[in-house]
Amino acid sequence: MAESNLHVTLKFLGQVDEARIPGIGAALAAVARRTPAFDLDVRGLGAFPTPTRARVLWVGLTPASPLAALAADIDARLAALGVERDSRPFAAHVTLGRVRESRRNPALADALARPADCGRLTVTRVSLMRSQLHPRGARYTELACLLLAGAASPVE
């Protein structure tokens, strides 16, 4: 997966009418203004649905609570705009790749069980993204970038 495609999905919206994007952006801006920037550790590998029958490979983010709180706040704010609430619990992770054939793979499960510490990062913004599927994978376009409270603007 290209580095530019690495991200955390806080809320998946699916197909959205263009006319709704400004309202969604305003709701995200309201959440961002009251959410302080925070640090996360990037560690631990895993797979969905299970390590032995992997379809999606991921790296974990800890502590998960600031991300989960941010996702819940976004979910509530967008529900007020008529966007359906998430039915599954939030899982703090970054997708690293997808497995083409889901079959039992004990060697992969063993590799995922090994400790993996990839460093620390500071979360300073949330983005509203458009995802377009293409034969070679998804293409992402940033529609809005919203700084979290206390985060400095990036130098251009």
C-alpha cells in the first residue's frame, strides 16, 4: 500500500451527495475545534477477521481512547445531520494491506503475533476524504483538512 494511502478511518460515510459536503465539513470543524491534539503509539500487528484467516492486515494504535472518543464525537455530530450511526465498535488501526486469498495461514498468524513497535505519532488534524475505487486500488482526495485544538498550522 502506498504511504499516501495510509490513514485511520474515523467514520465511513459511503456515497454522499455533493450538496451535503459543506455541512459535513462544518460538523467536522466543530469537533476538531474542541478536540486537543494527542499522541499515539503505533504498535502491534493483526488481521481482520482473524490472524489465521486474514483478509486485511493492520497495525494498532494505542492508547485507543482518544481516537475512539474522536470517532464517537464525529459519529454523534454527523447523526444530527442524518448520517447513519456506526453499528460496529471503533477499532484503532491503520490498514497496511489486503490479502488476495483468504485461506488458513498459520505462518502469517505466527508472524502477526510477534511484537511490533513502529514508533509514536502526534495526531494534529482530521480530514474529510473522498475515496474512489479503481482497478489498482483506492484513490483518495482530501476535501477538507481541519486542525485539532492547539495544533500548529503546517508550514507550506
